[in-house]
Amino acid sequence: MSKLTINCTDFRTYHRNTLRGFASITIAELKLEIRDVAVHEKGGTRWAQLPAKPQIKDGALVKDASGKVQYSPIMDFMSREVRDAFSAAVVRAVLEHDAHAFETVGAA
């Protein structure tokens, strides 16, 4: 399988729990742009998550016992290896686009 060229065209910082922001990603060979790819960090580990939609039941958001909104995937990869490779490529692309993307708010 050939490798795909993944670039970050935009990154919006949004710090909440493990979330560090949202990226717009292009895959050149597919002429595809994926918006709102969530980029996370916890304990020195960084990863990316494809966009998801909030779960809705009877016109209201579905929340867990702690009040956190539940999300459903819109798309997914067919193997863990491909998912992990995409995630790593997105993190690299985000850092190429914005070297400070993972810095905490107010950091120098």
C-alpha cells in the first residue's frame, strides 16, 4: 500500500480535558479535506480522532452519568494499524503547521 500525503491546513486551539484542538486535514492523493479532526494529548501521548456527531434521542443530546455528551463515529478505519498510522500522520502535520499546537493556554 502506498503512503498518502497528509497536511494540516488549519488548526484551532481548544483545550478541554485531553482535547488540544481541531484540525483541518487534507489527503492530497484523494483530493479530500477532513474538517474538525480532534487532536488530543494525555501523559505525553498524542493522537487524532476523526470527526464524530453527538448522539441525539427524542430531540435531546444523549449524556452519560457524569453529564458528558456521547458521540457516534461518522467514519472509521477498517484496521487499528491504519487508524494509528493516520493519527500519527495527523499529529505530525499539525506540528508542522503549528509548532505550538500542544502548548497549554498561557504557556510561554
